[in-house]
Amino acid sequence: MSKEATQKPAMAWWETAVVYQVYIRSFRDGDGDGLGDLAGLRARLPYLASLGIQALWINPWYPSPMADAGYDVADYRDIEPSFGTLAEGEELISEAHALGLKVVLDIVPNHTSSEHAWFKAALQGDSQARARYIFRPGKGDNGELPPNDWESNFGGPAWTRLLDAEGLEGEWYLHLFAPEQPDLDWTNPEVRFEFEDILRFWFDRDVDGFRIDVAHGLSKAEGLPDFGVQPDAPVHSEPHPAWDQDDVHEIYRGWRKVADSYDPPRIFVAEAWVANNERLANYLRPDELHTAFQFDFLRAPWRAKVMREVIDDATDSAAEVGAPSTWVLSNHDVVRHVTRYARSQPPALSESVWVRAQWDKEPADLELGLRRARAAIMLTLALPGTAYLYQGEEFGLAEVEDIPSELRQDPMWWQSGYTDPGRDGCRVPLPWSGDQPPFGFSPEGATKSPWLPQPKSWATRTQEALENDPDSILNLYRAALRLRTELLEGMTPPEWIDSPADVLAFRRGDVECWVNTGDVGIQLPDKRVLLRSDDGVEGGQLPSDAAAWLVDT
């Protein structure tokens, strides 16, 4: 057998990439209207390339009424005018590619905007358009009750009743999120054809892939049965007739054929909140999606035992279907991990990352949270597979918990009856420079304030301030990303090393990663410290809430 025949195929970029999530509304404002846009993103592409990432994931940039910050899409084949134009989007893709960065867009297939042409036609009596959504008669003597007991993810019922042509109350339509986001009926072939065509529209413009919003939600159980009264059931980890139905996999097999028809093939990453890693692996079979976010890792408390169990389960399940694990610490939907780590840590996997209503029960120790966040990124980047970074985490940004109620814009806030402050706290516009808001988010002389207020304390968390500090978290990210590319890329699973109960220690190739989640320092092996999260790694000691990468001397 020839040498060429025995060589292992080269890794595809998506199997080991570090991807940077751009929440475009909050990344950078290029025209001074207080809202992030394509001009602001294009101006910062060199900065992103300098971090050492391989790709960008851009949250929805399509025309939208912004009932849910762009996840209510009115037109999937254009760009929101407040962000820019389609031509500017094509230029951004080209410029990113010239810098060596792949571009992954966000697709929202579970629902459209209520302003989408299809839904407007449905409301005007077009039966063909109506069949693309989930309309049902209500229960009760006069149809006055919703068709089932499903709840919206944002709070309140998942159904809204419409008036008929005579102004009388008629059928109900399903919306698993806001009423402005009607769910599509994926049993309708027209819906499937439309979205495969949307994929081609963007793939033809050199987009490298898509992150799939609510990937687990497209198929609903036949008959739309009641969920049952389960007030304490976790939203995403219990079986539900609206989520993770087996029929969804046929849809993605069709999408994979579209992606594989391009040269090079395009890729997908799934946002799939499912009951366990075995269910998650179903999305990653060779003829379906390429990767899926490992949300158990995001939900894991700062406890070595839980993190190790999550890492083992995730890598084993993904490996069974030949897929890489995909690690993430924060995103635009959850409390930033600096703040999650700044409070008491539960003993097991927890839904508490969403319990924003509990903020006033325990003050956040942000110094502790930042120390743990520095160690957490070293753990994340030492693991095999892909990793996603959320914009601003390289600045050490914490959740903004004190946004005034009248300035909150997340529909979670009002749909929960003003009990859940929503996701605005992790979406506050980024601080780039200067010592006062808007911290370089908007250009000099801008007359409009950023769409969400920035804390004055962020003067020490700007890119400008952190660049000049060799020990800053930003420069830690740069160093870790560079070393990962040089020494840690690939799919080699962690080889665990005997260590104290509160410590994670594993070897990958020539590098050992040690993470101390305990309360006391530990003695490290007699090796050279390649990188450390805390300047207290002296005399072979690894302090509490710190991490180190080691190599042989």
C-alpha cells in the first residue's frame, strides 16, 4: 500500500475551528445611529483576524421588524436596511475570506416574522399560505381555549387567536416564541423547498455555513398533544411534543445534500437543546449536520467532577457518529459566564443560567467570576473539536444586571409579566476605546446613544485598555488561541491524569491542561508552564480557580 493511501485525510476546517460569534446589533456602530451594523463589523475584521480565530458566526442580519432582535425574519434573501445592504454583505464575506476567516450565517427555520409575505397572505385568506403555518381551531364550546397547553419559551401561552374575515374570533396560530414569530408547518413540502432554496441563495454568495436556530423544534408530534402540567420541568431537558421529534432528521438529510453539492462543501452547526448527548448525536450522523453546540458544558457549574463527566459524555457520544464536540461558554441567550461563575455553584448540571430573577438573592463577586472565566477559556481551548466565543468575552465582560426596566427590549421581559429581565444584559454594545460611553462603539460625533446603555465601569474593559496590559484577559485569549493552533488542534481525546477531586487534569499530545476548581492551591508536576490563567502560578503551585498548560522541560 502506498504512503498516500495510508495517510489520514486532512482535518476539515470546521472540525477544529474557533468561531467568534458576532451579535451584530451590539458589535460596532459604523454610521452613528446607536445600532451595530455591517460597516462597523467590516472595520473590525482585522481585529478579529488578529485574535487567532478561524471563522465568524453572524447573528441574523435579515430584514426584520425586530420583535425579537432579528430572530423574526421578514425576508430571508436580503439584509436588514439598518445594518446595510446585500452588496455590503457580499463585500464583507469577500473581505473576511481575504483575511482567512470563514463566514457562518444564522438561519431561523422554526418560524418567520408575522410581517413575512407568507404570513401576511395567510391572514388575508390565502389558503395555500395558511397551510405553511400551524393554524388550529380552539377548544371549548366556542373555540375560546387554545388548541393545547403549550407555553411560549418567552412566557405565556404559545397560541394567539385571530379574527376571521367578518371580525369574529376564529382559529389560533402557534408561536413557540413571541406572537410575532408564527411557527412554520414543516410537514408542508413548500416549506422544505423554500428553505433549501434559501440555503442555495447564500451558498451561491460564498457563505461557508449556517448556524441553525432552534434546530430541535421544526417537527412537532403528530396531533399536537398536550404537554401536561409540569410546572417544575426544565424547559429543554424533558421530552416535549414540540421539541426533538424524530421526523426532524429527514429535514436535515435534505439540507446536507444541498450543502454537499457545493465545492467545497458547506457546513451546519445546530442549536439543539435536547435531553442528553445521545439525542444530540442523532443530529450529527454522517448524512445530517456537522456540529452541534455542547450546551451541557455551558450549563456545567464550576466543579471539576461535573465538568469531567460532561466532557467525557460529550466526546464519547460525538465520536460514535464521527463528529467533533463543539464547546461554548456564553452566547446571546444566556447570562455571561463571568457572572455565572461569580455566584454559588450548584452541585450538578443546572438550568440556573436562565434564572435571572434570582439575581437579587446573592451579590455577584465579579473578581471571582473573572478569575474563573480566565481558567475556563484555557480549559475550553484545550479540548478537542470546535469552540465558539461570544463577542466581548475576550474583554472579560460581565452580565449587565441593572438595565433600567424602561430600557429593556427583550420580549422575555414583558411576556413573563416583568418577572424575567430577559437577555438584554448579555447583549449590551461592546466597549472599544475611551473612558466614557459609548466607548468607541459609535463613531466620534454620533448623536444617538447605543441601543442599550453601557456601564461606566467598562472603561477598564475596553479593547484599547486591555491591549496595553500584557496580563489582560484579551492577551490571554490571544496567547491561548495561538498555542491551540500550534500545539492542540486535532481530535485526540483527553487522556485524564490522576489529580485531586477538585482538579481537572488531562493530556493532549505534548500539552497537559490543569484546572483547579477547588478552594486551595495544588502542587503541579515538574514541567514547564507554557501558559497560565493566573499570575500566581509560582513554585509549582496552581492556585484556586486557575488553570495552566504544561509541557515537558
